[in-house]
Amino acid sequence: MIIAEIADMIKFKLDRQFDKNEIRLITLSLLKHFWKIPEIDFYTCKQKNLDERFDANFLKSLDLLQRHAPLQYVLGTAEFYGLNFEVDGNVLIPRPETEELVDWIIADSKDAPAIIDIGTGSGCIAIALAKNIKDAKVYAIDISGKAIKNAENNAENNNVRITFSCRDILSGDDFTHVKFDCIVSNPPYVCESEKPEMKRNVIDFEPHSALFVPDSDALKFYGAIADFAISHLADGGKIYVEINENLAEETQSLFKQKGFKYTELRKDLNGKNRMLKIKMQ
Ligand code: GLN
């Protein structure tokens, strides 16, 4: 098999559901993953011979992609903030919007802060902060034991120390005496009623417990985060949350009602209201 034949095979299988550019990117990723072929060879050495006997996993990957599985789950890895993360169906795939939230926190941060990430999933926020803020003491919780295992593994692979704990923020348990300079969260915020607008790769494969909230109580996680912050935010500390673009005003009001006087809204790379920074004063 030569590179060009593999590329044709991918195109044939996935032509219906992906556009040209997506197919090119998928091809580059699969060539790199299964044959360690660098990107440049795809463009310059299309006749290069690959191993005769190709991995059965390559064919399995094509089937999964055809069934709308996200590439990151198929390959088991995702990139976030320049770092590599192992991901599986127990954790959300890290999103570029969340990189912007991390960017904001890093830009604001002083040395050695105590930070907690609520609903850490793959650990991407906690790990990117631990990696980029000098002497940060980072804690992270998630209700899912499987997510915590995945996040622990990712922390180890990225050589950072994080204190993980399996907790439900909605339980209201006072599980720590630490005061935090920074409380961060990307909680579930997609309303059940928004499901019809979502793509199959998300709906069929990503963990619903990390995505959806009932319309009747869409801000429940923000309420719990605010309550946690009332007892655990250090003097001058800040909260950073990712939010539902359609509920920006309501989310700000919720924090105001809980006594936080300062809120600042930011848009994401698509121009959607996506991030909120909150302070007591
Ligand atoms: N932004 C994600 C999506 O649209 C949702 C993330 C979340 O619910 N925290 O799939």
C-alpha cells in the first residue's frame, strides 16, 4: 500500500459526511497515528510504500468515523493548550473555547495560587493551569470516578501534581477547608431543549452527564459553584466559568443575587457569550 492508496480509501469511506478539508485533516491524523508518517510526506511522497500489513485498528477507525465517532475518541487523544490528553467516552473532548478560558486565567494569575477545577473531566483545565502558572496548587473534582481516573492519568503524562477527588458539587458537602484564589468550572450547561441542534458526533458519543441540564434548572451547577465560592473563595479571589451563550444574562444575575458584585463577560472565538469572571467586589 502506498500513501495515495490509503488516502483514497479514507476518502471513499468518509466522503459523504466530511468535506474535503476535514478529510485531509483526518487523513493526516490517521497516517501519523498508524504509520508515523509526518505531514510533509503526505504532500511530497504520495508514492511512499507503507507496511504491507496494515493495522486492523485502522479499518476499525474508519468504521467508527463513518458512524460519526469524534476523531479524538477514535485515536484516544486530544490536544488542548499545546498539551496531549488521553480521552475516551467518559470525558468531554476539550474544546477550543475552553482554551480561551484557560488563557484568561493565566493572564490574570499571580504566582502560587490555590486553584480548584469543578467538574474536571479529562483534567484539561486543571492540567493546563498547573503547567502554566508558577507554583500553582491545583485541586480538581468530578462526580465521575472514571473521569477522575482519566484525569489522573493525564496529569501524570503531563508531569503535573494535582489533588483529585471524586465529589458531587451539587451535594453541598463541605469537602475541603482550603480557601481558593481561583475557582474554575466548565460545568454541564446545554439545555435538554437544545439537543435537536446538536451534531451526532456529540450526541451519540460524548457523556451526556457532562453536557446537559434540564431546562427547568439550567443554572443548577452555577448555583452550587456560587455557594461553594461563598465559603471557599479567598479574599480577592476570582471565579471563572464557561457558560451557555443563551443564558449569559441569567448566569450573571445568579451570581449577583448570591452577593457577588463584579461580573465580566467575554465572547469566544465565534463571537458567542461564553465566559464569565466573577469577584466579590
Ligand atoms: N460547549 C460544549 C458543546 O457545545 C458544551 C460544554 C458543556 O456543557 N460544558 O458541546
